[in-house]
Amino acid sequence: MLVVKALHLTFVVSWFAGLFYLPRLFVNHAMVEDAATRERLALMEHKLYRFMTPLGILAVVLGFWLWFGFGDRFGNAGWLHAKTLLVVFLIAYHLYCGRLMRDFAAGRNTRSHVWFRVFNEIPVLVLVAVVFLAVLKPF
């Protein structure tokens, strides 16, 4: 089970790297004026999204493997249910990033770079909450 845990953590860290960087690309994309740079950023966003999606899937699958592999040892672990709810939110965030990426590629972005700067901070807050839940197991 320790190998599964180590792989889970590796894929979570890798997935979060993408969740941190893709919205940062959106910030830059929203500020750019010239077509060549917009195309380059759209390509970078697409490649990053294609790379980070399997990482996220593996992180989630291994997380559920850990959960169901431990069976009754978690008991009534409310912290785990809260963490799972945050993971569901992260999946929705990831999918929404895909939509934003497609909007940029099609020239349909309507949001400012300031909005993307705020949007970029969401996974940081979720990560802090998930780590505190997993380490402290407060309830």
C-alpha cells in the first residue's frame, strides 16, 4: 500500500503543477495582442492540458484505491469525505480550464487578465485545505 501512496502523491504533485501553470498561461494569453504569441500560448495550453489530464486521472484513481484499500480503518472519517468533495471541485476546475483553453483557441475569451490572476489562486487554496485535512484529520 505504501507504493500506491507514493504514486498517488507523485501524481497529485504533478497534476497540481499543471493546475498552477495552466491558469498562469491564461493570464499571459489574456494580455497578449499579437496573433503569433496568441497561437503559441494556445498551443502551450493545449499540450499542457493533454499532459496534465492523465496525471489527474491517475491521482484520483490511486486516491480511491487508497480509500477503498484501507477499508474500515478509516471508520467514519469526515475529513476524508471533505477531502473527496474538494477533489470533486478540483476535477470541475480542471474541466473548466479545458473549456477556457478551448475558448482561447477559438478567440472567444471575454475575461481579463485580472480575472485569471484571481482564478489562478483557487487551486492553491484547495491544496492547503486538502493537505490540512489529510495531515490533521480534524474530524
